[in-house]
Amino acid sequence: MDLLCWSSVCLLILTFLSPKTLSMRYEVHSGQMKCISEDIHAKSMTVGKYFIVNPNDEHHPLPDSHKIIVQVVMSPQGTMLHEADNTESGQFSFTASETGSYLACITAVDHKPETTLTIDLDWRSGVHSQDWSKVVKKSQVEMMESSVKSLLDTIVSIHEEMYYLHERGEEMHELNRSTNSKMALLSFLSLGVCLSVAGFQFWHLKSFFEKKKLI
């Protein structure tokens, strides 16, 4: 395997070994929506939690204006996977039925005067959705067993990703071959049309000159 292949494999491994999480905090104005997209593979476990950051002291309740509507859907099918209305916080979990893009859309409830809400969203997919630290006990043997399980899940995820990339590569190769065939056919058709037009023009000019007795 050449250096380029080794580099690609190492990069893929590092990508999976790094935490595949979407943890962010952003602002949403009253009556507005913000959507976050995540690409998830089929049969991958996904968990997420969200809450409105309290602008006051944590011992004080949130203002009545601080409510959100949360929808988690599979795009572009639009299949609803989680929905919550007029809530302050919540969580969701599901297993992806197919590979694709999944959207988490959070809408700030319309309020006058306009209010700005700060949303905290933590979204984890695949092996990173399983918090192994919660199941590890003090026993060193059990800690090693938990680490092995985590590494095994990581290896399975890497294998599935490589298989998915291979399938995508085959699809792109087939698409390129189909496109090249269509372009070649189009080129021959264009050449045929050009030759036909040129022949018609030559015949027309020849007939014209013969009628004028110029040839």
C-alpha cells in the first residue's frame, strides 16, 4: 500500500477515534427557527439533549417568554422522529433506519417584545452515543473490559464507514461511465447534425447556381 493509501486510512481512523459529537450553543430570536444537520449511517444509535440557557440566576425560573418547539426529522423524507412543543428542555434518542441527513430544528415561540433565547444542544451519534464512563466500575478488569467494548464498537464503525465509502466510490464510477457514454453519443449526434446541415446547404447552393446557369 503506498503512502497516499496509508495516509487516507490513518485519517479515517483518526476521524472515528475523535469524538463524533455535535455540542454547540447558539441564539434564536422569537418566532425564528434554526436547524442543525447531521449525517448518520443506518443502524447507528443517536442521542441528544437540549435546554434553554437561563439568562437569570440558576435558582430563578425561566421567563414565560422562554419556550421552544423542537422537531427532529429525517431529510428529505420528512419523517418525524421527535417533537416537543412549548418546552424548556428535553432529550431524544433513535436508531437511524437508513443512511442520510437528519435535522434537528428548534423554533423560539413567538413573543412580543422580541426575545433572544440561547439554546444548548448536545447531539451524539454512533459509538459516541454510548457513554461507557457510566458503566465502568472501580475494578480494573471491568474497566479494561469496557475499553475493549468501546474499541470494538469503534472498529465496527470504521468497517461500516469503509464499506460505505467503497459503495459510494462504485456509484460514482458507474455515474462517470454513464455520463461519458452519454457525452460520446451526444457528440456523434451533434456531428451528424452538423454534417447534415452542411450537406443540405451544399445541395441548396448547387441547385441555386444551376438555376442561374452559373455552373
